[in-house]
Amino acid sequence: MLPYAERRYSGDDITNEAVFDRERDHYIIASVGWQGYRRVQQNLLHIDLIGGKVWIQRDGTEDGIADELEVAGVPKHDIVLAFHTAEDRSLLPEYAIA
């Protein structure tokens, strides 16, 4: 996740900040700053470790963090796409429902 914290946005005064709570297993990359006169404060990524699974709460990346997790060795059956409803997750059997 840390490479996302190092990304910069051209033409905007926006930075990414890593907000990690390792004690409670919450990991967020937040984008903050200004885009012209508009204030930006949003979560680019939010991942929690719950019950031995990787819960992707928010994925605002272009390519999707789930694929990167799989390449890093996390099996799909240990990844929960929590930004989808449980019903929608059941339609993606290669990923964990919960």
C-alpha cells in the first residue's frame, strides 16, 4: 500500500497520506489537499484485516488492489471485496464472501 502514499497528482496540490493502525489492523491511504478551489479529502484505499481475511473496504485505484494482493501471494479466497454487498460478493465465487 505504501507506494500509493508516494503518488503525486500533477497540476493539483494533493498528497496521499498513509494512515495505519497496526494494533487494530486498519490501513488507509487518504488523499488530501486542494484541486483548484475545491477541498479534497477522500480515502483512496481502505483495507482491514478481519478474521484472517483481507477486507477491501474502499478501492479507488485505477487497476484494483485485489490483483496486486494476489500477485503478492494473498489467495483470492482470503480477499473480501467489502465495497460490494454480500449478495453481489456471492456472484464472485473466487473471492471470499465474508
